Amino acid sequence: MTDGRQELRQAFRRFEQEVPPWFGKALRRLRHPRARWVRLPAGALLVVGGIFSILPVLGIWMLPIGLLLLAGDIPFLRRPVARLTVWASDRWVQLRQRFRRR
């Protein structure tokens, strides 16, 4: 698997550890191969919602989640999105640990 699928799986696992359990369960369901027809529109809507993050309900948090969902089906997105997700997850853990020390 040199096309980034393994990296993407690792990124999903790391991301699922940092989100609430109910959200992680929903992501696992969306990752299933049969959920492709739900995953693609959901990912696209999340990306569009992330772009319009200046509106009250929408937020920038939607953009990485949408890209993560789309990366499962779009090969050229797999590796960069996986690396970004792992990097962001590492930074989030470091930040959380820093605030716990205070």
C-alpha cells in the first residue's frame, strides 16, 4: 500500500482517539466501503461549510473533517491529508498536556 491508504488509516485512528466517542463511531461507519455514497456528499458539504466559516453555525472545524472523509476516495488527497491530520493531532496532544501542567 504505497498510495497513502495506510497513512490515512493511521490518521483516522489518531483523530478518532481525540474526538468524543459518539463522533468517532460515526466516522468509523462513514469509513466503511459501502458508505461511499454518503461519505462523498458529507465530505463535500463539510468542506464547503468550512470555507464559509464566517457564518454563525459553520466553522473552520468542518474543513479538515471533510477533507479527511474525501481523502478515502480521492487518491491524491490521501497522503497530504493523512500527514496533516497526524501533525495536527500531535500538536493538539502537546497543547493539552501543556495546559494540564499549569
